[in-house]
Amino acid sequence: MSGEVAAEILTTHVLELARDGRRLDGRGLDEYRAVTLEPGYVASADGSALVHIGDTTVLCGVKLEPGKPFPDTPNAGVLTTNAELVPLSSPSFEPGPPHPRAIEVSRVVDRALRAAETIDLKELCISPAEKCWTCFVDIHVLDHAGNIIDAAALAASTALAHTTMPRVRFELAETDIPLAVKHVAIETTFCRLGDALVVDPTVDEEMACQGRLTIATDEAANVVAMQKGLVGAFAPQEVKELAERAFRHGDRLRAEIRGGAR
């Protein structure tokens, strides 16, 4: 049997299960896979976290270094988010220029962090127009088993919540202090499988997906960002329903980040 035929049979099976309110791994339509957070995973980073959502594994490292503010924001620091899809994490990822999916992941996570004002960039200003902290958020997808956007965002938020500003290393003060995190952004991704809208899709479900919607929320019950993917459409009432579901998942995941806070 060819790979294309096998994929088509699997897609049909996934859609039939979703029509009956079931999924390949036995989860409910609104149920995440097991989530584990390991903050402080990389000792040499200023902040880090290893996150597992099911078999999807993402590592995020945060590094802070003095730099120069942008001319249009002389009183603010700089936030840079980058995502890398490690070739060993999936047969579909190859060495070379950034994969389009990596660009999407970095942009979607960066947008959520900025829109939620996770960190106050003005507090990263050292000397207006002359010196500021540059915060590098580097995301590495180590094992892709579906839903890498949520895993990447969760890893970034967890790493930032456990980041220390290295003031001593750069001789800017006599003590280091925690990075002030104002808000915690959580991204929740939903996949359309026929009429069913499932959360936290696996790779097989992503192959059958007929529309993807990622909703970023904060702890104040605000929708801070959205990202629509693939060709399917969502009705206004469906978007409202998914936002309510995203709030519930966001509150639960934020509690897990706080539970491991310093």
C-alpha cells in the first residue's frame, strides 16, 4: 500500500472518529494530552524550560544581554523570539534555511508575548537611547508529535517566569534579580475535523485538519491574539465557543506555571 493511500485511509478514520465524538488516542474532544513542565532545564541559560505535551517536546532558553534600544523606542528594551525545528524531531523537517512552520511558530509565540505584555519592555531600559537589555527567547522543537505552537508558547512563558536578570555578570549591579513577568500568555490550538472542534491535535489529526485556530489568552480573561491556519472556516459562534474553551485551558496551564515558580 502506498504512503498516499495509507494517509488517506488514516484521514478518513480520524474524521469518522471525530464525527462520533472520539479520537485516536481515546481523549475527549476538549482534552489535552498530559502536560509536564521542567523549568530551569538548562543551567547556562538565564531562564529555560523543557515542556512535554504528550510526545511533543519543546525546549526554550532565555538569554539577557545589554544592547542598544531601537531608535523609535529609546526607552524600551528589545524582545527577540526565534523558533527552530530540529531535523531529528520530525521526518518533515530538514536542515537548511528556516522552515516555514518555524517562522510561523516564532511569529505566533512572539505576538502572544507582546500582546499580553508578558514583560514590560520599558523596565528593560538601562539608559534611554543608549543601553537596554535585549531578551532572546530561543525555542527548539525536539520532538514533533503535533501541536507545536501550544508547546512552544508554554515553554516560552515558563522559561520567562523562571528567568533571572544577570546584572552581576555584566557589572551592572551587585545582585541579580528575577525578570519581572507581568502577564502569562497561554496559546490554545483547536483543529476542525468535520463538524468537530478538537483541542491539542496530534500529528495524525493535523494531517486531517480542515482548519486551525490558535487563541492566546491572559490571566485577566482577555483574548490577546489569534492565528488562523489552513483553509477551513470558523463561524462567529464557533470562535466565541473556542475562546471560552481557551480561557479554561489557559487558567489550568497558568496554574501549572505558577506551581513551579520560584
